[in-house]
Amino acid sequence: MTYTVPHFIQGKIVQGRSNHTQPLYNPATGEIIGQVALADKQEATAAIFAAKAAFPSWAATPATQRTQILFKFNHLLHQHLDELAELITREHGKTLTDARGSVLRGIEVVEFACGGPNLLKGAFSDNVSKGIDTYSMRQPLGVCAGITPFNFPAMIALWMFPLAIACGNTFVLKPSEKDPSCSVRLAQLMHEAGLPDGVLNVVQGDKIAVEVLLTHPDIAAVSFVGSTNVAEIVYKTAAAHGKRVQAMGGAKNHAVIMPDADLEQAADAIVGAAYGSAGERCMAISAVVAVGESTANHFINKLKNRVLDLKIGDGHSPEVEMGPLITAEHRERVKSYVDLGVNEGAKLVIDGRDYQHPTLKNGFYLGGCLFDHVAPHMRIYREEIFGPVLCVLRAPDLETALQWINAHPFGNGTAIFTQSGHSAREFATQAQIGMVGINLPIPVPSAAHSFGGWKLSFFGDTGMYGTDAIHFYTRLKKVLERWPSAVKVGVDFNIPTARA
Ligand code: NAD
């Protein structure tokens, strides 16, 4: 039985009317399991209008009452964790444990958003000038939009709407059209938790719906996560239409392996970070820089066995470590990068291009691929591949590794594996990258610290979640007040100062 994924507008499931649909696949089997209704301009606008109508009363709801709903939502997310993980695995293909973990990382942000009343506290200074007090308050922006990628159907949506809503905004979420079911389920759970109609709306769609969100005068702010090309378009278009924008883009994350690293532990960490979720993570390690020839030789040997042993298959099976890619087209794209790497002269140590699953012949599987002797000018190194392909570069020293990392156009995450505090400190200080791991391959910050890369991995200035998000989803108002006494102050034509 196939299904059609609807919109969720004004507190209700709304079936798409545009006759514009896209098939949904189970990537593990290659079967079409449903379709998603893609919004036309009117449907996208209807979601904006629902959010606009709900804004005044939601903004006026005390922050403590708003967060009561988030507490209940948090509880429901825990209750429905397995169901959400199953939805993710079915449409995305990642393993159930990985899917579960991604929802838990999203839940951490909901828990952070439950601290809304504290996070929204303003500041107060009394007697800044004679008898004058100043205070500041954080006020919501209005209708905010979130546009999310396919690789984390729950987590990235949870980076956005809980905080926007805790701040008093209303929201329109436009999930990826490749795995859209989870977003509707999240909206339903928010309503079960008591969210008023129209505060959170989900509009399914493609660039037609995105275009409406980026240009509509009633959208105040746009949060985007996706590829760099689209992030840049989103940033420029939304900013040109007067909106606040944060747009996260693609990545090429390096791990530096120092000669003093524990190579066994580092190899375990890198295999998980490079091939977990079939490399479809913006924080996946896709480039290793081994410092010294001997480190490189030993490390490649350790990686080789682990990559050859990867258990590939349907993410529902508990023994599987790496699922399929999201679509057949994406698998072809990743394969074409492997062809390119061979043509560019890198040494393909493990070739996963001809991998065939023994029973699931039509699934979108690709074997793990490992390149050695990759050079900094090669396109397989400079561009994001977003698949199970790891490039190993060989550097003579940490300084050269840092030069390559800092010259790279992307700047999302990076890691160093070492036992030297000095090398680690030097690396953390010098790397021109937004998020740094020390003996940790995927340094995704916890919910109280904001997420965000540098360079082509991020357009904007305030990151996702953490206090950055409180700043992004509110604007600061400053109030100066004087309560006149019976004593007349008289007319003063000079600028007010605090000096007597
Ligand atoms: P994508 O850019 O293709 O799509 C992201 C969203 O933009 C989707 O909702 C899609 O419908 C919409 N979209 C696609 N093309 C569009 C266009 N031309 N105009 C307007 N909207 C458009 O990204 P994806 O393939 O879904 O996700 C993978 C990418 O996301 C990778 O590049 C990955 O690195 C990146 N990503 C980045 C982060 C981060 O935090 N930096 C996190 C996760 C994923």
C-alpha cells in the first residue's frame, strides 16, 4: 500500500491540490512506497497566512505557557521515538539506531528550548541618567520559515521550529521532498502537546514553495540547511527581500591523524564518521590528512580492513552498519566522483562501485570507497561528494595539514587525532573551521552551544540552536523610562548624557 504525504496547515492535515507530486522511494529496496504532494504558490501562501493569523495571539502568550507545550512535546517525542526512527529509516535508508540517535540529538534542542523564559530574559540598568532606567526585551519577529535537507528529516527541523516557537514566532516548515513524512508527524505531535492551530505549519514542496517563502512579505526570517549552491541562492534572495537569514551549506570535513595518535581508536572513529549514514552527513569526515608517510601507511592498512568489513544493507536490520544512498541518481553522482578520482590520478585502494547487495538488488547501495594519495588540487578533494568515499592525503607536518584545511573552500567541521595537548591546542586555535573535534570525529556541538560552519558552509552570522538561535529568532528592543517627579526638569536641547 502506498501513501501520499500531505501538508499540515492551520492544525490540520491538508491534501495537496496542485497535481504536482514526486515519488517516494524506500532506498533499501528501490521500491516506490508513496508520493509527496508538492505545493503550488497558493498552497505555500496558505501556510504563510495561517502562520500570520496565529502570530498575534501566540506572541502574546506568556513564555512560560509556550514552553509548557514544549515540555509535553518533549515527552511525546520520547514516547514516539521508535516510530519516528522507523519513518526516517523507511524514507532515508540510514540504520534504525542512527535514526534514533538523530531524533535524540533533536530532542536535546527541544529541551534547550524548554528554558525559553530564562533565555528570553532581558537586561535592566537602573539610573543610567538621573531618574532614568533602561531595559531591553527580546521580541519575536513574526512568521519564520525553515527549509530542511533530506539527510536529517527530524533533527534539523527540531533545530529550528521549537526555538522559533519558544520565542513567540509562528513557523512554516518546508522539508525535503525526498523524506517528508517525519515533518508531518512532528507537527501532529506538537498539536497533541497543545500547540494552537497555525503556529506550526508544514508545506511540502520543491523550489516553487521555497521561492514563495523567500520572497513573501509576511515571512520575517528564513532558516535553511542544504547544499552550498542552494544555501547561497536562499541567502541572497531572502536577504534581498528584507529577511533575516541563516543558511547552512555543504562541507568537506578533514580529520588530521598525527604520528602520536592511537591509530586503532582513530581508525574506528574515522570509519564510523566517514561511512556512517553512507557518508550523507554534513559533518561526515570525507578527507583524512595523515601526517608522515609511516602514519599514512599504517593508517591506510587499518582503514582498509574496516572498510572491506562494512556491513551494508537495509537499515532496519540490526547488524547493518551502512544503509543505501538516498536515490539512484545520487548513487550515480557519487560513483561518477569515484571515476573522476581515478582519472585525476588518486589511488583507489577500495572500489565499492560494483557493490551488489545479495538479495536487495534494486536498493540504492554503494560499497565503501577509499582513495589514497589524494592531492589538494583534485576535484574529489575540493568538492563535496556526500557519499561513502574517503580521501586520504599525506602531509609532512601539522603546518601543511592546517594550510590545506584553511585553503579549502568549505569550513564546517574538522578533527585532530593526537596525544599531544600542544598539537591539539595549536590545531583548535589555527583551523579556519567552525566546529573542531579533538580525538572526536563528529564535533556537533551540544544544544546550549550553537551549530554552524564557516566559509562556504554557512551564509549568515548567527548559527542554529544555542543562544545564537535566541538572537536569530528575536529582535532586541531597548526601553528608556523616566517617571517624572513633581520637580520640573525644563526644556533641554542637548543630547542626553549620563554626565552631570
Ligand atoms: P539541497 O540543497 O538539494 O536541498 C535542501 C532544501 O532546499 C530542500 O528542502 C529542497 O527542496 C530545497 N531546494 C533544493 N533545490 C532548490 C532550489 N534550486 N531552490 C530552492 N530550494 C531548493 O540539499 P539536500 O540534498 O537535501 O541535502 C544535502 C546537502 O545538505 C549537503 O550538501 C549537506 O552537506 C548539506 N547539509 C548541511 C548541513 C549543515 O548544517 N551545514 C546539515 C545537513 C546537510
